[in-house]
Amino acid sequence: MHFANTYMADLKFCAHYPFSDEAKAYVKQKNMQIGEEALKGAKERLAQGLREGEIKTASTSLQSELEMQVQYYAASRAILAAWGNNYAKRRMAVAESKAASRYLSSSHERNAGYVKKVASLFGMEFLEDEKDAQKFYLPFYHYLLYTPRDIHFKLSNMELKNGLVKVTQRQKERILEEAIRKRLEDSHLPKMKNPPEEIKKIIMQLQPLLPKEVIEPIKIEKKDFPPCILQMVDNLTSSINVPHSGRLALAIYLIKAGLTNEQINAIFSHAPDYSKETTLYQIEYIRKKEYSMPSCNTMDTYGICMAECRCNNPARYREAIHGKYAKLSMEKRGASSRGDG
């Protein structure tokens, strides 16, 4: 009886954290095949993740259902490999990491030692605070490697002592969520040359869930974007996550540049964690509040300043860069008229 419980606990870990080495070993040990039922479950998993940016977590303890959860994940990765779409891969990395984070936040997972096991996947060990069970310490090099790019996680805003960063229970879960997202996003999925027809059919059915290309033209040319704004636009259109502080600054800039809510939404629609309802609401809220554009110093504090333009404020970049070119042109004409050249 004792051995059966241990086995079930391991299977539950594999089902909740199917990206783990233990889950991969379980699939290999059981010689699991991707059959019709697994593909059907994988399609539903992908559709939910692509549409909502999240995946429902399962509370089952039945061995058969836990095994199917492992198979659904394995099949979904096979479909992503055949698809070769970066947006789908990154969107699912966000969805899978959020699902894992919800499991990590439960008292059962902590009591079963699963949180410690997940942390060990990334070489991390959170040391408990002797005085406060809700506080932990993490070596700063692991903290820098896995924390979200957000001002709230900036090292200068954290308590640092003897090379250890003090974090809360929620921050601990968020760091692990980010580590999982990065692993899934950075993992290499070998492209299938000739995927089975069943997988091709699923990909065609999922294709409409990808964001549409921007149809309305943007009124400003890319050469007029300051480097920080251009980098964020390029990242978003390449389905690379941009931190919240960066998205706020980008939305303010694009509003002041004269773009409509729909045009701005189209740019943000490529973000891996995109939500149309939330994005449109936030854009309209920012527009109504008439926020000022953050200065270059503030952008630097956010960690999104490129330190290339030196225009003091991204909103003044076009004026500054065009003024610089005009000044150079005037100097050249002046030198030419004096015969200095």
C-alpha cells in the first residue's frame, strides 16, 4: 500500500509538471504512444491556451486521468514541433507556466515537496526564514537569472543580505513560474518534415486562433521611433514578452503618436499573454487618464532604456534626432559657403 501511494504521488507530479525530466522519463518508461485520444486532448489543451492564455488545472487523483494529462502535454508539444510557429510556442509557454504556478500555490503541493522538486529543476533552493514561514531567501545569481523583468522585482527594490535575496511566498511562486516559462520558450522543438495527416489537420483547425497581422498602416515611420520603443514593438510583433512597465510606456507613446485603440491593440495582440478584453480596456484607460510619457531616466529605472538616443524623453526623440540632422546640415552648408571644405 505504501508503494502504491508513492507511485501515485510521482505520477501526480508528472501530470502537474509535465515539462519536468521526471515526466519525460515516465513517458519513456511507459512507452506512451500519441494516439487519437491524446491528440484530441492536446488539441483542446492548445486551443484553450491559445485562446485564453491559460490552461485549466485538474484536481483528479485517478491514475488513468493523470496519465492522460501527461499524454495530452506530450502530444501538444509534438503538434507545436510540427507547427513551428513561434507565437503559438510562446503563448503556450505562458499558459503552461501559469497552470504550473496555480499548482505550486496549493498547500498540497508544498506538503508533498513538489515546490522544492520544481525549484531543483532549475538548480534553485529557497531557504526558509527562521522567523517567518512566508519569507524565503534565494541566491542573488538565481534571482537575477529567473525573475520577471518588472520594476517590482528589480534587485535594488529587494532586501539583499550576504548574497541572498529575501522574497515572499507569492514572489517565490512567481519566480518559479517565470523559470518554467523561460524553459518552455527557450526549449528546442525539432521541426517535423512530414507530420502525420492527423497533426496537419489539427494545425489547420488551430490556425485561426493566431493573431491577425496589423491591417491599418501606422502613421509614423520606424525611423522616427526612439530605440526603446522600436525594440518593444519588434519584441511584441515577434511574440516576445515585454514587461508591464514597458507596455505602459509603449501604449502612452503610441497614443501620443496618433494611433487608434485598434491599431495599438493589433501590436499588442502578438504578446504571448495577450487578452483582447484586458488590452483594449487598459489602452482606453491610459487614453482617458492622459498620462505623460515617462522620461528616459524613468525608462532606465524600468530597465527598458536603450541609452542610445540621449533625448531625455522618448516623446521628444523625433524632434531631437531631426534637429540634430538639421544642425549638421546647416553646419555643412555653412562650411561649404566659407570654402572650408
